[in-house]
Amino acid sequence: MNPLLQIQGVSKTFTRNEKSAVEALRDINLSIQEGEFVSIVGASGSGKSTLLRIIDGLLEPTAGTVCVDGQTVTRPGTDRAMVFQQDALLPWKTVSENVGYGLSIANKGKREVATVAQRFIDLTGLTGFEGHYPHQLSGGMRQRVNVARALAVDPRILLLDEPFAALDAQTREIMQTELLSIWQSTRKTIMLITHQIDEAVFLSDRVVVFSARPGQVRDEIPVNFPRPRELAIKREPAFGRLVDQIWRLIESEVRAGMRQVD
Amino acid sequence: MRIALSTLCILLVWQLLALVVTNRLLLVPPADVASALMKELKAGAIATNALATVTAVVTSFIVSVVLGVAIGSALASSRLLSLTGGPVLSALNSVPIIALAPLFIAWLGLGFASKFVLVLLVAVFPEVVTTEAGLRATDKPLIEAAQSFNATRFQVFTNVTFPFALPFIVSGIRVAWARALVGIVVAEFFGSFAGFGYAIMSASQTFDTAKVLGYVILLGAMGLIGSAAFATLERRLAPWKFE
């Protein structure tokens, strides 16, 4: 079976001026099958978010290509949708308007936007908050809106950029289980960027480990815990061993990254 | 409530000062000002002056807002324009345009046209500056999110950057309103046949201090009403900034 998402030889160098250039990504090769849940972990500054933006079409790679279902990505499209870190919601729009935002940009009719928005509001547990504004919501609820907004355009691939990084530990765990159940009910292909190794292991079929700048694929670790998964598996010894194994892969990189000066 | 209280305080201090300063050319007590205003009102002079001042300042102000927002948007949308046009505008902004009032009157004659142009020139800059600043200050993730949904440049403007800039623009409008009032009075000082500025000028030439102060108070009220209205509008437009 052909992979849904194929990343071939992607490199990215940011050039600020003639003297300073930052190599963010070097020769990334990854294939992701339809319906797969893949996470990327790595030290800060390993270019994870850059890769996600290249896949989404917000950034152009310096070299290499990204193909979705055989089509080369050149710009954002409705086959991919991005869930950003906090505060990517429009503060002057209600929950319902924010969820329907992608559809209204695509010039869908008002009634269709409202109907679809409502479906994803219900799916993400936002029922009753349709008329609220983002600043009236907790961090967890805001991220629900973010996820619902991305799902509403019915993408084939959902790209999540550290979606739970700003949440407290308890809320984060709840959101992880909710993301899993959404994934199971919608069968989307998901690519998640995270700093939390346990989050990556808990959610994914496969964890891709990035090295620090320039970001390169250091290793790909399959995660074979049976699905559906419960939070309780986080306390199993096998889970801990896997987290440990991945941590050892990036520990030295994280330490090196701490001493790096931007 | 707060406004009523501070007005009362000012009236009290004023009254006390008027007891000490007895030269009625320098200072008159509030009651005299009130009766001077009543006399003007009955004579119909307030209505005539208000009509002249308000029509000129309001038309000119509206045009300045539209123009300022348009120029500010253009500057924010293009780096080249901002680099070339920006310095010209800030140079113009630092010129005391008020000082050119006699020149405008020489060019455009006494009356509406010279007032209109002078007010336009003093009031347009705050809107240009705040519009450009507001558009540029838009949170980058908001723009990225729109682009991620394949929004066109125009959609990014109407959906994201312009709504984000609106409260900035309104605060610019507030500043511009105060400047517009200064502009209109100066324009009327130098040459016109009606208006608050004209009335103040002619009253001061006849040493009618009560009338001068009366019209100044009317101008102050106009400024206050505008400022309060725009402040309310600002809070309405961006409730997330005030919580």
C-alpha cells in the first residue's frame, strides 16, 4: 500500500542574511500510512515544528518534497489541517464561529458551516459553550476548540503542534484520552509533535525521534501496545521501559541543546 | 458619576479662585459664565456657531478616519511602501501643521474649505500610525492559522488582521478627535465668520471673559463626549483585552 504521507529528502535552512543561516532540518525521510498515528519527539530546536509547517504547506522546504496521496504539497490544502499551540483562536469569534472558521474561509454557506461546526463541537465535548468567547474558556477547552476547528474541514491528515504543551498535567492526560477516542472514531491520519515522551508513546503507533539541530531522524520506534489504550498502561513496566529507551536517545541532545546559544 | 464629581470639584475650586481674583477681566465666576452662555443661547449664537464648527469638524474627521485607515493599511501591506512612505509621513507628522493655518486660509479662503483641510491634516496621522501598528501587531499564530486554511491575503486582512487592529484604530481615533478640535479652533481663529473658535476670538477682542470661557467649556464638553464614546467603543471591540 502506498503511504498517504511521504516525506522525501526534506531539508530546510533559514537564511536571515548572507552571514547567518540556520539549518533546521537535514534530509528527512518518513512515510506515514493512512490511519496511522505518528509522533515526533526531539529536543527543542530540532526542527519538529518546521517539518510540520512544511507538511502543512506554510513553509517551503529548501530541498526535498512532501507528497500527500501522491500529490506534491506546495501550499496549504483541505487534505491537511493543523492544530496549533494555544492562542491561535480568534478572540473576537465565539466557539461556534471559531470551529467553523476553516469552512467559512472556504466560502461554505452559513447553514452548512453551522451544522458541521455543531457536529464537531459535540464530538469534542464543547456542547453548551457554543456562544462563549475563547477568553472565557479554560486552556483545555480552548484546545478542544482548536482540535474541533481542524477536524471541521474534514482533513485526511491532522497535524498537531504540541497541542497540550500549555496545559496542566491532569488536563493534558484527559485531553490525550480524548484525542485517542476522536482518532478512533474519525480514523484520521495523525502526526503529533510533542516534548512529552510519555504522551508520544501513549498515543502513537510509531514514535520518530529527532536529533537536535539540524533535525534528522535519529530512530523510529514502533509502539505495539494493544488498542484501545487506557491511561492505566502508562503505569505498566513495558511502557516505562519504552519511554526510558526513547529518553536515552534524546538525552544527550537535550543536554547539548541547553548549552546552545541562539 | 465620576465625571459629575470631578466637574463639581472643578466648579468649587473655580468659585473659590474667583473670590480671591477679583479682576473680572482675568477670571469670572462660574455663574457669570453660565449666564453668558444662556444669553448666547437665547440669541441663537450658540446654534449658529455650533452648526459651523460641528459640520466642519465632523465631516473632516470622518474623511480623516477613512483616509488614515486606508493609508495605514496600505503601509502595513507593503514593505516597500512602508519603507518609502513611512519617513515622509513621519516628517509631515512632526511639522506643526497648525502653524500653516494662515497659509491654508490664503490658499482656500475663509470658511469651510480651509477648516476642512486643516482638520484633516492634523487628524489623519494618529489613524495612519495606529492602523499600521495594529495590523502589524497581529499575533502571528492567528495569521498562520488562517493561512493554514488556505486563506487569501484579502481573507487574512478581513478575518484576522483588520479585526485585530480595530481597537488600536479606535484608540487612534480618540487621539485624533482631540487633535481635530484643536485644529478646528485654530482654523476658526485665523479666519472664519462663524464657529466656536471665531466666537472665542471675537469675545476676547472685546474682553468678554465670561463668553470666552463659556465657549471653551462647550469645546471641552465636545472633547469629553467624543473621548468617552470612543473609549467605550474600544472596550466593546476588544473585551478580551480588558479581562
